Amino acid sequence: MKLAEQSLQDGHLQDALVQLQNQIKKDPANAKLRTFLFQLLAITGNWERALTQLNVSGDLNAANLAMVQTYREAIACEALRKTIFQGNKTPVVFGEPTQWLALMQQALQLSAEQHYQKAQTLREQAFELAPARPGTINGVAFEWLADADMRLGPVLEAIVNGRYYWIPFQQIQEIQIEEPADLRDVVWTPAHFVWTNGGDAVGLIPTRYPDSENAEDDQIRLARKTEWTDFDGTFIGLGQRLFSTNEDDFALMDVREIKFASA
């Protein structure tokens, strides 16, 4: 595993994959190697192969079964997520639908059809209607917080109870985010959510923006950086997710806590 780990550390995904697969041929019953391969395949967007290796890791070691269940659902959500950002499905909204959320959904459809200026007009209306909530991120006060990708803005992508949602920040009271500990955190960031109604849930936040797995730059695939493309005034991200506030930008993997002021 050391060769593959070194290649990964150096940012060479293909080399790491080849080296790891060679190791598995020599030691096919090694559950740790299978878990490592599942994670590498997820980073590169080979979802079906990633799922196969994930299931094998559970078959080889029952201690992996909770991980298998969680990430089996996450992989399924990635296929849906792709379809949504291609404009072929509408994202399910967590909580009550609102006018501004409907505008955001329409704008996403228009962006997928490359009608960027029309989409941006709808987004600007949505941003005006969406409530701005003050709070803190890593203890730093803000007047408002949004996803830096303009397709999302006042909305957080998350997987909760095995389902992919768009969650308006207005529904969230607090997010506790675990420090990255495993390679799979490059793809999905574990988080604990507290809702404004007092309920709570654990879930996953997609660490990278949609289609990052297909980038030519391995630094983007590994969520080691974020790049922006301007489509007629709509800035669309690749790589690691960023949160914007009136004060600064914060990379998701550096965030441990977001707290919103009580309504």
C-alpha cells in the first residue's frame, strides 16, 4: 500500500490506482486494500466499480458493514446528483418549498441548457427573496452565508438518511463538521445537522462540486483546490466546495462548525 499512498500524496491518481490494483492481485482478501480502492475509484468517479469494491470490503470484514451502508447510499446519490445538474431532474428540497427555491430550481435547468443570462436573472430574484441569516463559521461572525457556487447560493447540497437534498440554510440551526480523516472525505464530508425545528440528523456534504471527478487536474479531483469558470456572469466551481460570507471564503474541509443565530 505504501507505493500507492505515496503516489496519492504526490497527487498522481492513475499511478496510485495501478499500484493498488497490483497489490490487490497479490492479496485479494485484504479488506483494507479493498477499502482503499473503493475510495480511489470514488475520487475518479468510477461509481460502479467503487460500489463493487465497497461491497467486497464488507464481505471480507464485517466491521466495515456500517461504512458499506452509508457509502452505498452516497454512491447512489451521486448518480442522481449528476442527473440533477444536467437539468434532467429537479432536486428534492428539504423542508417547505418556497418561491425563491422554485426560482433556483428553474435557474439550474436553464444553466444546464446553457441559457446562463436567463438563469442568472432568476437567481438574482431568488437571492433577493432568500432570507439572510447572521451567525458564525469557525467562530468568525457573518451577516450572511452562501455556497460560493452561484447555482447553489442559499442552498446546501447534502445526503441525509440516504437521500440527496437541497437544504436551504434557513432550515439549519447548526452544522458540526468532522475533521477529514479518511480518503473518502475528499468526496463526502461527514456532518451533524441541527435543524431550526430542534431536530437533528447526521449526513454527508458532497466535498466537491459536480463533475469534479472528471477533471483532468488531479488536484481538483482530490479537492485540493477550487477553480471557477465564468459562464456569462454565473460562476461555476470545480474542486473543493467553498462557503462565502460577507467577510471571507471558507473551504469546506477547513470548516468545523457553522452556527446560525436563532430566528
